[in-house]
Amino acid sequence: MSDSRKPSDGGQTTTHFGYQTVAEHEKAQKVAEVFHSVAAKYDLMNDVLSGGMHRLWKRFTIELSGVRPGNRVLDIAGGTGDLTRQFSRLVGQSGEVVLADINDSMLKVGRDRLLDKGVTGNVRFVQADAEKLPFPDNHFDVVTIAFGLRNVTHKEDALRSMLRVLKPGGRLLVLEFSKPANPLLAKAYDTYSFNFMPLAGKLITNDADSYRYLAESIRMHPDQETLKGMMADAGFERVTYHNMTGGIVALHRGIKP
């Protein structure tokens, strides 16, 4: 499933926002509105909706990243800073971690949370669009994007941008919701996503619509093999993926030649 760039009858290029078809230029603003709405209780909702499993998924991402002291790491769509905090510890004072997010509200929540936890010195915060990363070529040892790629309008452009800023031999890790292989699990997951997620959003954040969008955006995201192919097409080598929780989540990894 590639990104939609087909002109509508009115001549506008369109894309998907969940199950809606919207003008391409409108998507970023609509996604921003979702994350402005959920930012304050994002961590709480992650724990509620995943039963705490998101912490295990992120831990595996960190282990597979191979981050070492002195490395330079870019955490795209870093949100509230879960990965950044661990990377900061691993790279030490000789390294650097950049937490980047396109959404100002999420970036502020992440910065405040990390400062509260005493994470300073080797972390920078940058508001940035994954499709047009404002960093030099061949700059980072590792780039991660966790639960953010599905919200990007042009995923192919974002993957090429990530490739550009990685050093040769550098690693990209994409942690994202994906497609369960077992039909019974897929059916149960659909029921959960389209019933419990909006209900929890309504009860905890008073915002069912944002969590309905998030459920829909997961269904519109490319499956495991498609994303693997997209990463290879963007120029990554040795692309692999690991299914977790029955394929509800997948971690893709690629190397820059």
C-alpha cells in the first residue's frame, strides 16, 4: 500500500486520514489536531490501551538498535520521550539524542517529562517533519520512529529522508502497529480497536474521535511485507522485521549501505 497521490475530480491531490479521503494539504493539520488533543494523557492512554505492552515493544526496539556510547541518535515522532530517555543513558555524555516531533504539544510534553526525570545534557528537542528532516547528510548512527510512520502523509519521502541523515552503516528502526497473521486474532483486534479504543478515549480524554482515527490509521498502514519493500525501495539494505504480540506490532530494521 503506497501513499495516495491521485488527483480528485476537482484536481486536488488526496490522501487518507483514517478512513476519510482528504485533500493532501489538510492531512498534516488534521493529524496535528489529534495529537494536540491527546498529548496531555498520551502515556496514560498507551498503558491503558496496550496493557503496558508498549513498554516491552520499545525495550525490544532499544535492544535491536545496538546503540553504544558516543552514538548520535534521532528519535522521530519521539512524543513523550520513552525511547529518548533510554537512548540518552546508552549514548552517555559523549553522544547525543535528538527528540524530534512535528507536533508542538507532544514535543512540549516530552521535554517537560524528560526534564522532570533529570534527562539533560545530551538531549536536544527539534520540531521537525519526517518527510523533510532538517539535519545534515550522514549525521546519525541510529534513527528510530515509533508509532509515527502511519501518520506521515508521504511515507516513501520520509523513509528517503531518514536514509539521507543516517551515516553509512547506520540503522533505521520502525516500530509500528501492523497486521496480525491469525484471522481470529485479527477479528478480536478489530473488535477491540473500534469499540474499546474510542470508549477509553471518551472516558479518559473526553475525545472518542481521536482514538477512532488512531484505530483507522492502523488499518490503513502498510502490512509487514509491504513496508519491508518500501524500505528496500528507499535504499535500505538487509531489511528485516520482527512480529510482536501476534503481529499486532512489528519492528522493521534496515541498514544504510
